[in-house]
Amino acid sequence: MWLLRLRYSLRSLARDPAFVLIVVMVFSLGVAANTLLLTVIDQIVLHPLPYRDPDSLVMIWEANHSLDEPQASRGRVAWNNFREWQTQTDVFDAIEAHEQSVDYNLTGRGNPERLVAARASAGFFRMLGVPAQQGRTFLPEDAGSNSVVLITAAFAKNHLARQNPLGEKLLLNGIPRTIIGVLPASFHLMSIFEGAFEYKPEIWVPLPPVTAADPPTETRVRRFLVTARLKHGVTLAQARAEMQALAARLEQSDPGLNTGYSVNLVPLKVENADPDLGRSLYILWAAAFTVLLLGCLNGSGLMLVRFVNRQRDLAIMDALGAPRRVLIANVLTESFMLAVVSAALAWGACYAGIALIRALQPISMYGASRLHLDMRSFVLSSLISLLCVSLLGVLPAWIYSRRTFKSSLRQAASFGGARWGSLVRRVLVCTEIAITLVLGVGAMLLTRSFQRLLEVDPGWYRPQHLVTGRIALVPPRYATDDDRERFCEQLLDRVRRLPGVESASLADNFPLYPLESCSSTAQRLFLTQYCYGIHAGSTPGWERTCKYR
């Protein structure tokens, strides 16, 4: 019976290819847009962190409201305070720290390479609930060790040929370190400052504890990011109250370090998410869902037109004894077949959309490179397609169930029936034109607004033909300031003599980046078409206009 019904529906649809093409195009684009946006929302906003029970994870910041942001609410943590938090609180299952912006030079494997690295305390990965894909993560006895390193799956894929790299040695800053583990491919570090910055280390080394042998200032420099996991049953308000009381005690016991400082606890999901991005995605999804609903209504209208045109055929089938449920089932079968074809095309379009986002890497969307279609995406696509089936077939089926086909047969042969069908067509055409006009004008205005944003004059700098690079000069080869200064002078001289380079300069930071504290262990090399501005440590000529051709 179902095979006969499918064959009949196929023959019926084949007689109206224009209708099939329009419905399939509208539905496939609508389902693809909604599936794509819901996938992005799910993986970027709702479930962005590949950690165990991320709802119980919080970031602990030092806060000083007398300072400017971000230090006013999100300041890094000094070692002394981190150790006190670990020993004097009982509202957390674990408190761990990590340090970003760590440079390591990889040598002994062809050309030297600067690696983005991070240091983490021994229990950092256990607290997050992230096991190693191969090997193990850090243990307490690894703390401060210069002999071990933990690598990411991307680093293993790009740098190591062996399937099992455990036990291989990497020469980092001239010191050999043994690979003890490979992190899962899904692992990534949380973003900070409400999604404003995401650090992507390629390797991890144990965080060295500060001991009596280190300079006294090492314990008082605020350079650590602290993450904690709340105990079961402890609320964020309770943890915040206890930490603020502890901060008050630390201010009294060590006023030189903690005068004016308190603490700020932020849920990790809040810290990781950009609220503006989330709102924008929800607005885009609402617009896409509205367009899908309009498409479904338009599809239902087209099905209704088919009903008007097929009244005579249906009336003959009814007169020959075809049950009414069979006639209604034929309508629903046609809707189902159109929705299945649309869903298949939508799945391919959604896959292409995900690939496009990953290729474009929007700077306002951290985690775009991790987007992928998964089972949740498939379920979403199926549910949206089911919605389309319901909206596409329910209106014609409801009308079929209420009309008398014998009267339809008499009306079809009369002028009144033709006039009624013509009226329906005119109303639907007018509605289609009105909706198309509104959507078209809106799309044109949005496109023009986007074009004007792209044409905004950046003002006093020109980024065209800019080439930048980073270098890291680390001990023991560059142990003194004189060694580093000599290297930079020789490098700058050689770069300026390269063919095609009219001017080059060195600076402590990239243009438009937050100005970091000057470090004698790292300089940034710029081959510029236009020198952007004056930064601390800039070489002569940074202020003048220069060209790179």
C-alpha cells in the first residue's frame, strides 16, 4: 500500500516540476540556515567547554576597584594568595592555577620554531576532568620538573610522525623534555574576559612552585589564572562570601600585597562566553526561523493551489470509491517526500556552511575551528524537517477533510469554481510578492550596512601589505640584555636589506593589541607598509610612515 502511495505521489509531483523545485529550494535553505545557527549556538554558547560538569567550575580573580579594567574586576593572582586560597578554603573540591603567555623555542627538529605554551599546576587537568588521550597528565611529583612536557593532539599531528609519541624528547629552550601524554583533540583552554581572549597553547609544562631560592618578588607578581571546582551542594554565593572574607583577612596579614584587593568569582561558562555574540546568534536564529515559517506557509499555499487545480481529479477518485483517508494520506505523503529531499539537501548545505565558517575563522567567534556536525545537529535537522512536514501538509489536509468532493466536481466544471480558484491564486501571489518585497528590502539594507562597515576608514594606519612576525629570545643562549639587543640589531639590519623591503622596525607589541609590560626576553618583529604608532621599546623610524612593497 505504501509503495503504491509513494509511486502515485512521485508521478503526481513529476507532473509539476516547478512546484517541486520551488518548495525544495525554500525548505532546504530554511532548514540549512536553522540547523547551522542552532549548531553554532549549541557548540559556541550552550556547550562550549569539553570539561566534566562545567557548571561547577569558576574562575577566581583578584579585584581592585581603584584600578582600571580588567584589573578592577578580573586581575590575575599572585602566588602567595593562590597558596593561601588552596589551604584556607573548604568550599572547593580543587583550586588550580595555570600561566599563559609562555614562550618556548623548539630546536633539533629542522628550523627552530617558537611554540605557544602554558604552565599548569599538577591537578589542573584532573580538576577539569580532562584525561590524556595517550599517556597521562601531570602528577604532583611533576611540579617544577624540567624534564616532562604534555602536548596537544594538533601538535602531535603537525610535528611528530609516530602514532605513539610517548617517550619522545623535545628540545625546548635547549633543555630536553620527555613527552608524557597527548591531550584529546577536543580539548581547548577556556576563554577569559567573557570570551574576549582565547589562548591556544601547543604544549604544556608543569608550573614550577615558587621557593625560597627564587627572588622575593616572584611570590608577589600577579600572573596566574586560577580555576576552581565548587563542592557538591555549595552555591556560588556561599563560595563568594567565604572568599571575600578570606581576602579581607589576607589584606590585614599582608597589606603590602593585598591593600585594596578583594576577589571575584565568575562561573566558567560566563567567563568563556561573549554575551554580545550569544545575543547576535539568537537574533540571527530568530530571523532564520521566521524565514523558515514563512517558507512553510508559502509551501502550504502552493499545496493549496495544487489542491484547487486537482479538485476534479480528487473528486473522480472520491466518486470511484477511494476512502477519504487515502486521499488525505496522499497529500501528507507528498509533503513527507518533499521534506525528505529538502532535509538531504539542507544537510549538505549545512556541512558546507560549517566548512566555510571554519575556513573564514571570524575573529569575533572563538572556537569556530572546532565547529562540526554531530548527532545533536542531525536531530535538530530532523526535528526542523518534521516541523516543515507538519506545516506543509496540515493546511491542505485539513481542507481536504472538510470539503465535499462531489460538490467540488460540480464546481470545477462551473465558472464559479474557476473564479474561486483564480481568487485563491491571486491572493497567494499578492502575499508572496509582499513577503518577498519586505525580505528583499531588509536584505538590501543589511547588505549595505555591512558594506559600509567594511569601508570604514581606519584612520591613522594602513594595514595593507603588512607582514608581522614574533620572535622569542630565551636563555641560556640569550641570557643578558646585551645578547638580546645584539641579536635584534643584527636581525633588523638583515631584514632591511632584503629585496622589496623599504623599511622595518621592532616593537614590544602588535598594533591595537593591549600594551603588555616590556619584556627583555621577547621582541616583536614588524615588516610594515605603514608604521602604526609609538610603543615602548620601538626602534627609531617607528613613528614615520614607511612602506613594504
